[in-house]
Amino acid sequence: MLALWQRAVCQMRINRFQASQGTNVQLQNASVQGDLTHAIDLNPHSPWLLYNRATLAAMRQDYERATADFTVALEMEPRFAEAYYNRGLCYLYMKRQEEGLQDLGKAGELGLYTAYSLIKKYNRMKSE
């Protein structure tokens, strides 16, 4: 499980860099998806594995899938600030502002203070 997880995380980072250089990384992302899903099958009680799969889904703009995985991760680990933050971003991308701002607020309460500046920026843009 750990080997699959680490391979997936390393490949995600490589993919992110390659995508920033204009390379198509769809096939590599499918490999990451497979590794994370297999790791989750081996250890279904790991919020970190679900968080990583949700992050991959968000990178692919599959926000429904991402929010579902973030939600399960948060059920397992209710103090997972990064999961609240990223699920909040997904909700905002899905035009579900109330839920998004609520999650960002929870992330801020849990110590991820950059969430507060994002809420402030979002509210400023909304009022313009």
C-alpha cells in the first residue's frame, strides 16, 4: 500500500510539472488514479489516500468525484484542514458558494489561515 501511494504521489508531482510545460499527462494521471484506487482497496480507512485521489480528481476538473472523496476523508478525519480547504475550492468551482465558503471557514478554524484571505478575496470579487 505504501509503495503504491508513494509512486502515485511522485508521479502526481512529475505530472504537475510536465503539465506546466505543456505536456499531455492524461495517461500518466490514469496510472496515478489506478495506484491510488488499488492502495485504497488495500487500506480503505486512510483519509490521506482518499485526499490524494480527490486532489487528482480536482486537478482533472472532476469536481464531483473530488468532493465525494474529500467528504469521505473528512468523515474519517474531521480535523483535516487541507481536505476542507480543497473541497471548498471544488465547491466554488461548481458554483456552490455557500458550501465552499463554509468549508474554507472550517479550514481556517483548523489552522489553515490562508483560507481566510481566500474568503476575503472571494467576497471582495463578488461585491464588485
